[in-house]
Amino acid sequence: MSPSLALHPLVRADGSATFTSNLYTVLAAANGPVEVSRRDELPEEAAIEVNIRPSSGVGGPRERWMESVITSLLRSLLLVHLHPRMLVQVTLQITAEPSIKLKRGVADVALLPTLANAAFAALVDGGLPLERTMVAALAVVREGEVVVEPTEKDLVGCQSVHAMAYSMKGEMLLTESTGRFDLELWEDVSERLRETTMAAMAKAGEDEGMEGGAEKGEPWLRHALKENVVKANAWREGG
Amino acid sequence: MASSTILLPGETVPHSQLPESKKGTLTLGPNLRHLPQAPPASISILPTSSGLLQSDAKKIALWLDTPHARYAPSVGDLVVAQVHHSSTETYHVMLTPQTPYALLGQLAFEGANKKTRPKLEAGDSVYARVKAAGRGEDVEIECVSPNSGKADGMGPLKGGTVFNVSPAFARRLMMGPGKGGFVVLEELGEKLKFEVAVGRNGRVWVESGSVRATVAVGRLLVGCDEGGWGVEEQRREVRRAVREV
Amino acid sequence: MPSEPAPSTNESTFLLSALRENIRLDGRALDAYRPISLTFGSEYGTADVRLGKTRVLAKIACEVTTPYPDRKFDGIFTINTELSPLGSPAFEVGRQDTTELLLSRVLEKTIRRSGALDTESLCIVAGQKCFHLKATLHVLDHDGNLVDASCLALVAALLHFRRQDIEVKGEDVTIFDVREREPIRLTIQHRPFCVSFSYYHNGEVMVQDATLLEEQCRQGEVVVSMNRFGEVAQIAKYGGAPVDGLSVLSCTTAALERVKGFDRMVTEALKADEARRDEGGLMAELSAENERPTGSMLVGSEN
């Protein structure tokens, strides 16, 4: 099943997006560039603040760790030098999670791609300056097999979990793994994830030419962003 | 000029989309950037957001619109600003919430000198033009045209009220009659008497002398922005609003 | 320091003079609400309430803990409201502002202290084990009247929630997984709802369901919490200007009508949700029967 992405679900935030993967749903809001507190101000670039909010209760050390991972990912996406002494604020609210209780380490890594995709889409919606387009995806290794975009059941009793993000040019922007695996397996996983993420951004007509384009899934990111642009420009048709 | 090229952040603008230029210059508008370190003989222009590529063959310009982005001040824009506080020689005014205050010189009004300058209180609104907006420096605005030294419709806004619309919609409003697919103000102008001042920062000031008419104008503006009404729907809504007033 | 900017003088003066003529900026009558919608999530205990542009999501979670030593026969019920930049760029993470404080206080009084939830039913083994019910309110969009929207979402979510079933045999406690045994509903003793009134011109003009701008311009507010039988859980009056007793009385009368409407709405939404779930449950059951060789039977709801 390909993930679903809805842009601009919120009214007050500058940019927002809801992203649903096989496991989680995350609602993201991006505000910026806004005024930054003196303490966090950076003289030559925009500060990035990421807040992750669990679906119930308040965040703890796990959320702080995920925030730091997402912050450094966003730093590689945003053209921070365009807004010095300002703040880009991203809030990620988890609204749905798997009904099965997962092991902590597994759950943390499994959540990262959903957070990353939601955050990226919210930044695009808010018109914040981005250097590149990216897609994140998850894979697990289960009984020696690589399963891309796993479901709840795949996560239970898997050997390792891998979250990765790639840019449109195939550059790796994020990699977090947990569990038992060797380098060879990791390389195998990263290649599979690279293909999956590239397929999500592929241009129409490009993916058919590629071998097995159909089974890698449709370019959902391109579709969702395109749809948003078309909707925003509907008035140009004079209708 | 309409084009159908939709780009994603970081995708190179196709060469076929670059406007022909005799002088060999090209003006880049919002949301596009040029990478100078690209290999010679190839122009590498990258969008920083996703949007529809817009081009103007006459001005040899290229830009990208972002529908929901926060307003970013640019020189020459007309804005509706709100005074926050004043210091000895300047007013500190708000263009958009949660951003640093812009500066408005107390003498930056038509024919203003130390004695005749307008006295503004916190909360007052002014219609002004962006004078300076550089990266990393304070935004400055003025209520006097730099060429003529005249107010040209700018200055303090008395009475009426201010409605919030999206910056993209404000831009459409400013395209002028017949353009931007927006007919509400023209249609309504035939039936009602009112004044509007459209700020690019998404604030629209409306005054008509009657509460009912002002509310009607404001509701039509906000409704059109949020509902994405087509021209026919706009006409229908205007007729309904006029009946109610 | 981000904060909700004060409205311009033009806006506040205009709003007040319009209210003098009984006109609201969005064309509503003074006692009219914006369009309300209530939807439930696919998980039990999630309710999403939209009130015009205001949007609140309530989520209930439950875990097993030790009860407070001074309340051995009671479970624990907490309500957590934290406003995030999701709802408005003016909200800051980790800083409690007055909006948040007042909101949590009103909810506390309306729902917790009025005994809407029977906390004794959350007790498992007296003094040793009990359920801790955590209600979290996420304000997704703030355009005024958070109190009414939050209270509605919270009550709806509590009614929607199902907790795991338990079995106590002497000292042994078995907690059944949702897949093993149908989870059970909470014991809700009554359903209180909040109705807020904003007042202007020294109480001469009263407005229901104020937008953010109307809230910023008001002199004060009266919040009435009651159930559909007219039993008042609390009345709070915030703001400086005095309000005479008679108008508070008319507030409660108006609130009763409104609360009856809320109650009906929640009942209908719950019924519709149940009908949808039942359909899914039946389908899942049928398909499980067809695949009998696999052995496991899965009764769940999907959407």
C-alpha cells in the first residue's frame, strides 16, 4: 500500500501536512520564518526547532532523541542561510500508532520515516526555502528477508529495523538502524530503500522505463505535491 | 503567461522553459535560485519550493508561486501595518505576527515635519510601502512615494476594519480589475459605496460608513479566499450579499 | 517571545460598534454557534471536534499503575492540556500561558470534579493495582472558544473509549488483550458540557461561541457547565466588568438548550460510529471463518 499524504489540513499554522504510513499517522505543522528568542538566535542562518508530541502524555528522552535526528535531517534540506536570525519551527504530532506494543528501540526507528515525510511536506506547504526534495522509508529484516514499508506484524520479531531518507538525486540524508545486521545486509537494505524512495519522487513516464517500476509503487510524493499546486492555481483557469 | 510546468524543490528548471533573452540576462523572482558553480554552458536554476513555474516573456523573468507561504516583505510592496509602539523617531509596526517589527520613520509621511507629523498610537493601522527589506536587516516601510513625495493613497487608516486573507489571495486582489479571476469588488462597487486598501501581507482594510456593508465586503473577501469561489459563484454571492444589506 | 498579537484599534472599535447593532463579523446571530462536527478515530477513545476553524483532538489512553495511598479504592484519571505551535504560532512549547491554564481549570472542574467518570470502576485490586486513565487534548487549530470544543471532545472521547477487560481471582489478576476479549466501556455517570458566553458593553451584549478576535475584544466571559438535565457542574466568570445575576440566569437557560443539542449530537455520532464498526467486525469475522485452516481468529475493526 502506498502511503497517503494530505497537504494543508490546518488553518493557523503556515504550512501543514498529514502523513500516514503503514504504521503511524503524523500531523506536522511548520511555522516560519518567525522571530527567534535571543538565546537560540544564529547570526548567519535560521535556527530550526523540532517538537515531537506523542499521541498521549508529554514527551520524554525518546522524543528528544527523535527531535535531534529530525532537526539534523531538516538542516540538510532547508536553505537556512536565506533567513538569518530567524526561526523555522516544526511541530510533529503523532495521531495514530500501531495497536501492538512495540519494543522501544524498534518503535523509535520505525517512527522516523513517518516523522521525516510529514515534516518535509509541511515545510513545502509553508513555502519555506528547500534545497532538495526527499522521501524517507522504513525496512525490516525478517527471517533473512528484507521487507520494505512493513506492517505491524512484520515488526514483531524482526531481526533489524532500518529508517533511511534519500534525496531526489539519490543522496542518503538519514540512516538509523537497530537490531542485528552486518554491513552486507545493510547495503542490501539501503539499495532497496533507495529504489523505493526514488520511485516516490519519480517523474511521470520515467518510472515505466525502469525495470519493475510498477511494483516499486507509484510516485505518491510527486502526485500529492502536484495536486496541491493544481488546486492552488485553479483560479488561473478563469473558472 | 500560463505554463504547466510543476516543479519540486531542487529539480532543475528545464532549459526549454527559460525565456529567450537578447541581452542574455534573466530576472529570477521568488522561490528560484541560481547555482553559479554549475558547469559552464549550462544554466542551473533550482526551485526552492514546489509550485507552478511562472514566466514573463516581456520582462524576461521567471518565478514560482507558493500558495500558503508566510508573507516575505519585498521592496515596493504595499502593506497594511499595525503600530505596536513608538520610539523617538520611528514607529515599530507589525506586518505579520511573530516576526520582528518593521520600522516606519515618524517623518515618512507626505509633507511631514516635526510639527505636522501624524501622531499614531499603538494599535493604529497604516497603509504603507516597503522601503527596504534586505536579508538579515530590519524591514523599513514608508507612507510617502519616493518619486513624487506624495502620499499616493498611503498613510494612516482611520475607521473601518481589517480582514485577514491569505497572502496569495492578496496578491490576486492587487492584480487589478479583470485579472486574478476575482470580480467581487467590481461587482459590489456598482451597488455599494466602500473603500478598500489591500496589503500584500494578507491584511485588507475596508471602510464603508455602514457596519452592515463593511461586514458584507469583508465576508465576501474572506469567503472567496477560503472557499476558492469561481467567477460565477462570486457573482451569485455578491447578489445575495447586496440583498441582505 | 511569540504571542497572539492584539487586534488593531480599527478591528476592536469596529467589532464593538457592530455588536451594538447585534451584528457579528461572520454574519452569525449573537447566540449562534459556528458549524460543529464530531468524528471518531479508528482507535477507541479518539474524538476530533471542529467548531468553525477551531479544531481539538481528544485522546484517551489507559495503563495499569499503583493507586494513590490515600485513595486506595479509586483509579487515577488525569486530563492533560498542552497548547502547541500546531494550534497557533503564538503558542510556545513548554510555556504555560493563561489560555491553557483557564482551559485546564475549567475542564478539571467540569469533568473531573463533577464526578462524570466513576473512578472507583478503575480500581483493580484495592491499594495495589488500578487503571490510570490519561486524557490528552491536542489543540490543532485555535480560533476561539477552546473551552466548549475541548469539553465536547473530551466527553465524546470518554464515551467512545474502551478499556481492556480484567479478571480478578483472589490475588491473581489477568488483563486481557483487546484481541482476546472485547474491551469494555467506561462507567460515565453523567455528561457535562461547557457553554461559554462572552460579554461586551458591560454585559449588555452577550455572545456565544466567540471567535479568537471576539475573545480578544471582550470584557469578560461566563462559562456554564451542565448536563442535559440542567444540573450545573460549575459556573465561572472571568474578566473585570460586573454581570448582574439576572443575565447569569439567562445564560444558564440558554446553556441548557445548547447542552441538550451537544448531548444529542454525541449520542448520534456514537451510534453512527458503532454501526460502522459493527459492519467491519462482522466482515472480519466472516473472512476469518473462511480462512479457518490458519487457526487464528481475528475480530477487529478496520477503516
